[in-house]
Amino acid sequence: MSKYQLKESTDHQFYFNLVGSNGEVLLTSERYTARASARNGVGAVRDNSGVDARYNRLVSEAGEPYFVLKANNGQVLATSEMYSSPSARDGGIDAVKRAAPTARLEE
């Protein structure tokens, strides 16, 4: 089963990873100054993950495809890993669309 793993960084900021049922990290959130804000970020990912227009399909300077999930207001919610091809990136987006709405929160 997929899950959101809420974590605290060494600089006392909070972030979460969306982890797929296969154990791979699908998304990593932006940093938050409060745990409650990170929980709200999980809700925003759940709300926006099903809308294809919220995904920006990008390519890094090194030529690796990745994507960013944004909220309706354009704020970045989370960023994917780097993929080997555009089709692999699109598969990652599909995995997020399936997993994000129902993944459980693990703190």
C-alpha cells in the first residue's frame, strides 16, 4: 500500500515523501516550517494529484525527465525523481495519480 512519510530534516524543517506500493519514492514535497503545514501539503497533493494540468513535465539540465506537481495557484507541492525517459516520467505521473488520493499518512 502507498503511503506519505512525514519527516523532519536536520534543520528542523518538515517534508514528506509519497512512497508507492513497491517502496519507491514517487514524490518529495517542498520544505515546511511546521508539521501542521506539511500535513496540509499532503492534503493539497491528494486534492491536486488527479488533475493532469497540475503536472509540469520538465527536463533537467542533465537531460533527465522529471515532473513537478503544482497547486491550482501555481505553488509547487512536490517534485519527482529523475527518470530515464519521458515515457518513464509519464509512468511516474500515472503512479502518483493512482497512489496519492488514498495513500495513508505515516508520521
